Amino acid sequence: EFRSSDTTGFTLVELITTLSISSMLMTAAVPGFQSLIERNRIAASVNLFLSHLYQARSEAVKREQYVTLCPSSNGESCIANHTQWAQGYILFVDSNKNRQRESDEYIISYYQGEDDKINIYSSSNYRRVITYYPTGRAWGFNTTIRFCAKLDEKHNRVLIIASTGRPRTSNRMPNGRKIACN
């Protein structure tokens, strides 16, 4: 004998209503979640680069030698292009002070680029490397490193290195303008 109270489950109307509400909520949440991921990706990239800058400055003072950070795709030599930081970079003792790694110069650390969703540019081809003197000062005048998101430019950041060697981050260029990434 069949009793209606013995059946449990959802009716088709209840199931369709639940699925439609769930899909509307997911549609609203996904763009916000992607923005959060993009912002965290930029922050992680900036913080990693910043830690290498602090290490470079510290090593220069500790070793009483010039220390250089430059873009590198192979972990052995510098790339001569200021737009290639996202491929990776090396930190090395620059014994001959030429801002290029020679085979006999000690590599302190190497970062292999892995994020193809971020571009990292230095301020110009003239500033394609960052060198610290044994005093902890940076070579040259202010250098800017731009971290550019490929998906959403509102999360772009810039790392500004003063000639004193002190790095700081900002969401604006030193002149107050928006970060340009093209």
C-alpha cells in the first residue's frame, strides 16, 4: 500500500528553485572572488620582490661589497631588457661593479618567475638592474618597478626605491599619476 507520508525528497519545483537561486548567487560572487585573487597575486609578487630588495641591501652592507638584483630567465646571467622581471631575477655579489653577472661572481639567490598573469617593469632601460653600494645606498636616483595585472589594472602597484636604498610601495607613480603599464 502506498502512503504519501512514506516518501521523502524534493519536488521538481523545489529543486529548480534551489538551483536557480544557487546559480544567481554564484554569478554574483565569482567576479568579486576573481578580483580578490588578482589583488592577492599582485600583493604576493610585490612582497616577494620587496624581500629580495631588503636581502640585497642587507648583503651589500654585511659583505661590504656591491650587490646587484637583475632580471634573469636562467638563474645564471642578467637579461638586458627592463621589461623581463616577471621571468625571474638573480641577486649576486657584483665584484667588478659592472652590473652584469660574470661566471666567477657569487649568486646569493635566484627567483624563477612563475606567474604569467603579472608583468613587472623597471622605470626604464637605463634602470634595468638595481645595485646597492656597501653603504646600503642604491645606485642612481629613484627607481620604480611597476607590477601590472593583466586582467584588472586597478590592482597595479609600484615599488619605488629611493637613492638612499629605502623601498616603498604605492598605488600611484612618484609623480602622483596612475600606473601606466603599456
